[in-house]
Amino acid sequence: MAGGPLDVDVTVPGRVRAAFSAQPGEVVAVLGPNGAGKSTLLHAVAGLHGPVGDIRVGDQRWDGAARTTRALRVRDRRIGLAFQGQLLFPHLSALENVAFGPRRRGASRAAARRLAARWLDRFEIGDLAHRRPHELSGGQAQRVALARALAVEPEVLLLDEPFAGLDVGVALGLRRVLAQHLRDFSGVTLLVTHDALDAATLADRVLVLDRGVIAQYGTTAEVSAQPLTEHVARLAGLNVVQETPTRFVAFSPSVVTVALAEPTDSPRLRWHGVVSTVTRHGSALRIAVATDEGLDLLADLTPEAVAELEIADGAPVWLAVKATAVRRYSPPPGAAVSPPR
């Protein structure tokens, strides 16, 4: 059931200040480092923080900053919730967990159970209908939680890291199933995630929170190509440096040259720093360097090059990038830029 665009303008003092709009059928991935306010934003939209600003879904006002504004009660909002830890009712079966929402909205017991059974089948766990949460694996329990969130025919679906804590294979299977349902979902979905794969495969738009404010909001392609924060740059696999207050430089770790002596050719960008980590990255080794300017930059080298240069944690190095290998861009007008460190 679609209720129209979602318009949000909320403030949770000391935690988050965000204003944005999303269209029916859109999946908005909410990204940002730990403590950025991602879960707080979802809780605010869900009404779990009390009146926090202005929230509208179509022509319905869900929350209003003015005391004279008449807002829809939280229990009457059509919201589907799937937060971390599943939060299933431990004394109810999977079937009854999913049927709970429709029953609360007035469906008969038989109708709610039929609807719940269909949703469990859609999430490929119909044979587990009579198991209680403690009899389910983490992936199975999360499928029940997602089925329960969608069974209420929400206008807004709020998903807080639905794949957190799951094995890689289990998460991939659940991501595939969820993607199928989100393609058919006509409401607005807000998906909190730390995984770039979720944004790439599930989302239409990306909202980046940093220190409680929106640092960037745009299509997945726009944000991935021109990140304005270090967190998103890392998710996109890029190095990003703020060259001037209104200009950024982005480049891949694969184009970075690592040397023990300062490069002498003038057309290069260069930084001196200390190696902080060396990790495997596909067939290469990824070198993280903390520069003297306070930047954290990445470079990809072959294992042979790492051995030849005797690169290890704590080693001083020079990084260089040809001017022709970088991409320069400016943030869109009005962007709340949170520069990379």
C-alpha cells in the first residue's frame, strides 16, 4: 500500500538533524560511520522518540513540530519495522509473529494466519511456520522479521541493518529474497546499512549521515562516483581528498605509487606518511597510510612490490598520484560537506 512521498524534517537534540524527501517505490540506503545517527533517524520516523519535527506521508501528517498540528497517532501509522536482533515475540511461532500485525489492524485470526503463511512462503520458510524464535537460525529468524514487517502492508518500511551478524552465504541469500520484494513494494523503504553491496543492489538513492547531519543525498551512482565523506569513499573503494573548501579529488588505490623516497617529478600529487595496515585485497595487498596532513589514504600493490619495498606496519613511505589519474568535482549546491580527515 503506497501512501505517497515521504517528507521528513526532524531533530533529535544532540543526535540527529535531517530533512529529506523520498518517492513511493524508492529504497533509500542510509549510510554513515558508527554514531552518525542512522538508527536514531529510523526511530524518529517510526515515532519512537516522540514529536521530533515534521513527517508527512502523502497527505497524512505523522508528526508535527507545532503543538496545534494534529498528527496521526504512532499506532495508526502504517509502518513496517525490522530492526537489529529481529525482536521476535519469543512465545509465538513464526506464523503467529507474522500474523500479529494484521491481527492488530483488525484482520480475523484465520485471515491473518493465511496472510502470514503466504509471506513465510515468499521468504522461503513456509515449512518453519510452527517453530518458535529459539528454534530458528539467525538467518531464518531475520526472514521471519522481514515477513512480519511487510505483512502489515506498510506505507513506510524501516530496515535497520537486516543482514548484520549473518554469515556471508546466509546474507547473500536473504539479500536476494529481499530484493525481489522491494522491487514490488510500492511504499518508501529506509535501509540502514554498513555494506556498499546493499546500497548497490537494493537502493535507488543514498542518504549519508555524518555527525548527525546529512552530508550527502543522491542516487546510488552519484554518491558512489562523487563521495563527500571518507566513510562513503571507503565504501566506494576510493581515496577522496578535499583540495579546497569547494573541490574534491578522488582516485583509486590502484593508481597510487608507493616509494621510500620523495618523488621528484613535479606533476604528481604526493603525501608522506606511515603505513598503518597491510591487508589482502583480491590478488593485491592494500596499504593504508596515515599521512602527515592527517589523511588516511589507500594504495594497492602486488605482493612482490610489498616485499621489495619491505613495507610493514609503521614504515615511512611516500605516496604519489599522476594528475591525469584523479577526478576533481564540487559538491552540489547546499550540500552539508563533511570533509575527509
